Amino acid sequence: MKRILLDTNFLLIPYQFHVDIFSEIERICNFNHELYVLDKTIDELKKIIGEQKGKHKEAAKIALQLLKIKNVGIIKTSSEKYTDDIILDYAKKGCLVATQDKDLKRKLINHGIGVIVLRKKKFLTIANERGFA
């Protein structure tokens, strides 16, 4: 069972680009998998809801609702590290990461970790050190 870790900015895609990330993940992942987020990702979404207005706030609200509806697992963290560093550390243990963060994506690919990304604002694909799958 492969784990897929969803980053905060990735969870905003359904509202921003009207792409069903969950059915797209099913389409591109022809292997058994489970979806997870870090507890810090939940905190980041709640912070967006509390501090921002308009489309960002709405996107974060929808993201939290989808996490509940899709029963996405939550990984508890105790580290004080930056969220992206925790994601990188966790991914090194053997999981894919779904993100739109360019810096994080580059770091993950440099470590040979597969990354699920949005392409052409329409569909998801898996990127790795050899390019796109």
C-alpha cells in the first residue's frame, strides 16, 4: 500500500481550477494507495480561513470539507520544522507527494521521490527525475 501525502496548496486545486483531485489520483495511480495530510496542513488551511478573504478562504474551507468527506488520514507531527521539510523527511520513507509548490517539487524530485502535480490546469500527472509519467 503506497502512501500519498497531500500538500496544502494541492488541496486548493478543486476550488481554484475545478479539478477533482481525488478522481484524478484514482485515474493516474494504478496501484493500491492511501491519502494522507500532515496535521500542520490542517493548521495551514485553518490559518487561511482565519486570516484571508475571498477565494483563498473559500478554497481552504472546501479543502477541509473534502478531507473529511474523503476520509483522508492525518499524520500527527511533533517537529518544529517548516512544513515542507517535514514533508520531505516523511517522503524519504517511501511515499508520493502531491504538491504545487515549485521549490518542494524540485527538492522531492532531486531525492528521487515521485510528485503528483497539476498539468495544464486540467489534469494530474506523476513527475519524477525522468520527467512526467
